[in-house]
Amino acid sequence: NYPSPPGSIIATFKGGGGGWGDSHKRDPQKVLDDVLDEHVSIERAEQDYGVVIDADSLTIDMDETLRRRAHLAK
């Protein structure tokens, strides 16, 4: 416990969690939701989750996602 005077601003910073399970098995729609909510970039969605998202339409390219995940599984 650390007392702080009135009017003090306290900030905490925490890193993201490691998650649970195989990241390449995460529901692609949930990955897209994280991209749309700006928690994950389009690039990291592909690198970390194997989900390929079209930058112009912000939609999942499911054919490329399946190919990418198959490649990453090797």
C-alpha cells in the first residue's frame, strides 16, 4: 500500500496475456473482431493467428486463411 496525495494520477500498464490453446485454431471471426477493435493489427492477425484479412474490405479471406494455417501447421 502506497498512500498518494489527493489529485494524484496513477497509471498501470500490463502486457497482453499469452492466451489459451493453439492460436492457429482460434475462431477467425474472433480474430477479425480483435482487428476491428484495434487490439491486433492485420499483419499480426496473419502472423500470430494465421488469419488472412483483406485490408480494403476488412473481411476474412477464408481460402487464404486455410492455406496459411495448413502451412503453419507443418
